[in-house]
Amino acid sequence: MKEIRKEEINFTKEVAQKSGIDMDDEELYAVGNMIKEIQLERKLDEKDKTIEEKDKKLEQKDKIIERLKRELNRK
């Protein structure tokens, strides 16, 4: 984890240097946090999609269960 954080700091410093931006460490951390936020949003979106897919499967299974219950009650 420390290695990833170190790479992130180096990356943001490199971006700041190439951009010609004079930033102190606090501003660099803000840039790093923005990058981290974007990554977390992407992960959250992926998890939301997974949950939606699983919800759809559960709904389908619930429909099958209800149909089978009705069939059993008819007999």
C-alpha cells in the first residue's frame, strides 16, 4: 500500500512538473485524492452493475418459485 501511495505522489508531482504548475505537497495530495475518487467511483459503478444483475436473477428465480407454488396449489 505504501508503494502505491509513493507511486501516486510521484505521478502527481510529475504531472504538476510537466504542466508547469507550482504546487506544494497539500495541493499534490488534493490531486491524488481526486484521482483516487475517480477510481473509487468506477469501482462503485462496477459493483452497482453487479448488484443489478444479481437482483434481476433473483427476481427471475422468485417468479419461477411463485409459478411453481401456484402449480403445486392447483394439484
